Amino acid sequence: MPRRFIGLTVSLEGRPTSPPNHQPRIEYTDHDASFDAFSKAFGGMRRDDLPECAARAADRTMLSARGGGRGGRGRRAGKHPSSAGPRQ
């Protein structure tokens, strides 16, 4: 049976999240800005050592895997279940 690829790609930026402080953040570092860290990681290489004198561009993505909401499961006196002590 032939396999089919189904793309589930969605944009991370500009999408509503709940709560708003869980909004994904992406930091972009271009070829010039990443050179110092790249050079240190590879033994102090010079720009001339790299193709087109450019280091690698990089993206750092910060995501929240879940927004909370235990739905009342395991709550005891408003504490997280792991800190509530032994069950009676």
C-alpha cells in the first residue's frame, strides 16, 4: 500500500494561545550575528575559513508544550498532586 505524507505544519507566530503568556517565541540569528559562538565552538576559526565567510544562521524556538488545565484531577487543598502527600 503506498504511503501518503500529510503535512501538519502550522505557523507558530501570530496564533492565539491560552493564556497569552504562552505565546511561542522565535529568535532569529543571522549568519553574521552567529559567527562568534560558531567560531568558539569550532576551535577559533576565522571568517576566511568558512564558505562565503559566513557562519550558520540559527533559530531558537521557545514553546509551551501544554497550557495547563488538569481539569480538577488530583487536586487536594489547592495543591499539585505530587506535593499533596500520601493519599488517605
